[in-house]
Amino acid sequence: IVKYFLGQSVLRSSWGQVFTAFCQRYPNPYSKSLTHDQKLLSQRLLTKTKRMPCWAERLFPANVAHSLHILEDSIVDPQNQTMTTFTWNINHSRLMWLDRNPP
């Protein structure tokens, strides 16, 4: 089991395409989550319901729910054209921990 994992990608698309895709992923034109320096902050609660890998199913007892609730914080900075997301699971943390935060 991996305790920490950092994955980084460079998307070969324009900033406008990346930002538009991100906004279409979670449309909310009424959000008031702008900081004083014009960064957009958001927090999402996601539920992963797809089947777990076989190795992970062996770790979970049969009576434990197999859906995983994940909290995602994101910071979008259009001025510097960056987007940072932090994700971690909020249930099953004794059995498995998902923490995707940069060091």
C-alpha cells in the first residue's frame, strides 16, 4: 500500500482550454469564492463508487461500504495560470488513506 503519492502532469492545451474544462466539470456560475487576489477557491465532496482493485477488495471486510468519500480543495489562479488541487479520503481512513497533496 502506498502511503504518499504525488502525481504531476503538464497538459498540452492552452490555459483557456484547461480552465474551461475545469469549470465545465463543476459548473457553478454563482460561486462567491474569490480571494482578494482573484484566486478561485472551491471545496467539493466526491463519492467514488466504481469497483475497487482486487487487491483493495481483500482489505475491506464484506460488511464495510465500498464507496469512498473524497474531499477536494482547489485553488485556481487565472493571473499566474495555475490550478492546485488537494484531495483526501474522509472515510475508511483506518484501512486506506488517499492523500494527494504536494509536498
